[in-house]
Amino acid sequence: MDEELFFVTTSRKASELRQQEAQALAKCYQVPYLPRRHYSLAEMQVLYPQYRILLLREERTEIILPDGETLFFHPGLAEIRRKRLEKGEKDRLIEAMQLRSGMRVLDCTLGLAADALVLASIPDVEVVGIEASFLWSIALCSGLKQFASREKRWQGAISRLQVLAGDHMDYLRQFPKESFDVVYFDPMFRHGFAESSAMNPLRALAKKEALTLEAVKLACGVAKRRVILKENARSREFARLGFIKLSGGRYSKVAYGSIEK
């Protein structure tokens, strides 16, 4: 199945405004809009097996996968990490980046956007996130907008987060030299964790290729200060790609690597 082949629909009892939003979204991206009428989601999947479903509910936007799993934006650990920062506690990623107010960060592997939201919660930090899945980027932008309308305290961070859809290699070739203070990679781990259930639906849409040396080289040109890699603490990717592994939590299963400019 082509992951980018999808149609747009709504919940059965969607408001007229939400139906209009769904129709406008479908028109914008030139994909089919199918009214729900009396159909269940399961019936729509049988009728259109080659399509994924972008479902606009009143409270959120979901992607319905063929196995019935749903993928939608939620802040996840970003909420907990932000509260810790507000208490004066340290965040390992922010420490690895040596992030300060006013910096610009390029997140080449946006994913669920939890890291990007935490980074953008630092005053005056701007984050540009690249998402490889066109479909997920649409659902993510919609979800961020809905979340910001409900959670006022996140509005500033979300306003400083820009989502781009496409291959990070293409963007890395286009961005001017040293246009970001930090470039960040958080690719799908070569060996994931069984308990990472939150990531499972995204794996169906995610880019699964290993990070390349060329991407790292391009990132070094775009970064003014450093390039950061997040990986399994036992991963050999740090050495393969030329990153110096940073010391982290004693019992943490993830680690960060850095290439300093």
C-alpha cells in the first residue's frame, strides 16, 4: 500500500463546520473527500482498501491504519518534560544541544513532535521540523492547531514550531550554510524497545532507512554550532556516523551524540 494514498472523511455526527474543514482540506491537497453517511470506518476500509483514512473528529484529527490502529497528535512526554523544566530541572536533550534562548533548531526527523515542542517551549527558540510522511504532516499540523486552541500555555511554543513535509536530504541541500544553530536527528532506532508502544502506529508511516553519512555531512554545513543524534544507548550508529557519545542518565536506554563545529 502507498502510505500517501488517502481520503478525507469525518465522524458520523460531525458539525457542518467540521465537514467544511474536511472538504477544504481534501481540496487543498487534491485528495478525495468521502462523506460518512451511514458507513462505519471498517466498511469504508473494505470499500477502499488501497486508501488510508484521514478522519476529522470534532476534538482531533486521526489517521486510520489498515490494522485498525489510529495515529493522532498528543503532547505525550512533552507535557511532563515541560513541567520539569518549569521546576528548574534539566532536560537531557536541551543539555546536549546547549540550547539557549534565541537559537534556531532544525529537527530533521520530527515524528510525534514531542522533542520539538519541548525545544520550542524555551523562550524565543525557533524550531523547524521535517516530517517524511506527507500524510502524518497534515494530521500533525491539524492536531497542533487544535491542541493550541485548547491549551493556551502551549500557544507560544506551537507558534514557534514550523512543520515541513518531505525528505530531510532535500531540505539540507537547500538551506543556507549555518542557517541553524543546531541540527537534530532522531531516526527510528536500528533496534527499538518493545515497550515503545506509542511509536508503533507511526512506524507504519515512518522512513525506515538508516541515517546516512551524506546527511550528517550536509547537516554539519547547515549547523552553526553542533549536530545532535539520538539513538539507542548501545547503538553503533554513533561511531559509524562520527558522533561523540555524550554521557547521559546512568540507567537510560537512550543516548545523545554530538558533532561540534
